[in-house]
Amino acid sequence: MVKEQTFFQFLERLWQLCVFQSSPLELKVSPTAISVVSPTYFLMVAVTMLLAPGLHPSFAVGAGLLFGTFALITLFLWILHFYKGAHEHFMGSMLATTGTQCIILFINIPALLFYNQIPFGNYAAQMVLGLMVILLGWSLAITGRILHLSLKISLALGAAIALSFVFIVRAGGALVLQ
């Protein structure tokens, strides 16, 4: 009989993915995990959109961006897993990707709050922007590693796919906000 993992064990596994000590294949996919990660992901992205400087979309546009991004992630990962014949790893990759992004976005919230309180062009603002770039790089490395392990592709290709996905989402968001 397989014992169900606790919430804290699941959270620890996501953190281990963030610090490259675990594999997305070790993540136990369950309805409970999906029902926790999905709304948390939506909440973290919504908070990030609210705090992002210069980005103040209406409710309808914000909801469209939020659900559009999630749909793009789902479609993108599904196509990659279908192409590589790794259907059995799709849900684990989806859960790992959105779960680790929740952690990165949660870490980014204090930086966004601080950035919104300081004058533009200030040395502290440049440091916070540098921190956010580091967080973006970390996020790309995590997602690249998840793709590397679940699709059995090179780590460089996984990171390149993650970077291309960021550009696709960014371009889609820019089109919606025009």
C-alpha cells in the first residue's frame, strides 16, 4: 500500500526541485497536489501582475492573461511530451513546473514590493532589478532541468526551450495589453 505524502513532504519535494536535488519523476501526482498547486499558481501570478510596475490591466485583461498563460504552459508541455513520447510524465512535469514557479514567484513578491517603494533609477532599484533577473535565470534553470529529466533531452536544450517559452508568453502578453 502506497502511503499518501503530506503537504509538507510535497512542498519539500518542490523545494528540492528548485535547488536541483530532486527529479520531477519523483514527484507524486495526486488530485490533492493538483488542487493545491493550480489555485496557488493562479494566486501567485495574479499577485505578481498586481505588483508589477507599469502593468495595471483591467480585471478582464488580467484574467485573460492569467488563464492564457496557464493554457499556454499546459499546451506547450503537452505538445513537447507528445512529440517525445513521454505522455506518462506530462502531469508530473506540469505539476513540477507550476509548483516550482509558485515558489519562485513567492520569493519575488518582496522584491516587487520593495521595487514599488523606491524611486526609479536609484541604486537600490538597480539591485532589486538584478535580483529579479537572477530569479528569472533560476526559474529558467529549474524549468530547463524539469524538461531535461522528463523529456530525456539535454539540459541546454531544456533551458533553451524554457527561454523560448518565456519569450512566447511575453510576446502574447504584449499583444493582449496593446
